[in-house]
Amino acid sequence: MELIKAQVTTPWQPLSVIVDVAQVPTIVAAAFEPMSHVIAKADLQHVSIANDKTLAGVATIVNRWVDGDVDAFDDVHVRQSGGPFMQECWKALRTVRGGTVVTYAQLAELAGRPMAIRAAGTACATNLIAPFIPCHRVVRTGGDIGNYGFGVNLKRQILAHEGVSI
């Protein structure tokens, strides 16, 4: 691993991002939180991480998303640890287009286990690469906004930015 980090300004909150540039630039951690929290959650406290404001092109992709290309994150590689069902949920989340939402039940179905609704919620809650893996696009059955690790207000703002009103 060869890691770089930076905070990217967004209209809502700064987005802390860590990218592995050893081969293809791959996001390994991201969140609307201070960088120190992102490093701790990704268990990277003892790893050397260089500062790089360009993030090997990822900062430009975030800016495209902010500027209205709600599917800009399709262009980035992501990687995080998790079991097979978590990986399937995160993979399924990347198929949910900007401007749309799915329910936790629909996410469980997309991930191949329609009865694993709570586990789909856990996949969203443990996602270390938000918003690149767009867990903000998951709502409760019936359309209620549901939870978001960075606050329901931020989830509403991001969904509104992407053209969803809840």
C-alpha cells in the first residue's frame, strides 16, 4: 500500500479521503469527518500516509459530483474489508444511480439475500467509503429517510443535491 490523504471541500462538510496509489488509485477510506477519525476507523494509525491535495485525480471526481455529475463516483476504484455479504451489499450500492434511492429490503435483494434486511443496514452502517459507496441512497420501506452515519440532515442535503426529495 502507498497511501495519500486530503480533505476535499464540499458545500456540506469537508470530505476526508484516503487513496491507495500503489497500483490503480483506489479509495480505501472516506467520510464527512475529520481525517483523524477516518484514519482511526480504517485502522491506519500506524501506516504512513502522505498529504496530496489532488488525491491522484480523486479530488477532481469529488468536484464533478459536487458540480452535479451525481454518478461521478462510478469512475473510482474502492476497497474495504468485510465479509462476503457486506461486499455484495457495497457492490450493489454502487449500482444505485444518483437521483434514485432503494430501501434496505431492496438492497438486501440486490445483494442476493432478500431476507437479510438488517444485515443490509449493517453494511450501510459499517461502510468506510462514503459517499463513494453511496449508502446515503438507502431509505426505509415506505420512503422515510432512515439513518446516516454523518447525520440525517446531511443525508437529506446530499439526496437533494442528487435530485431526491424526502
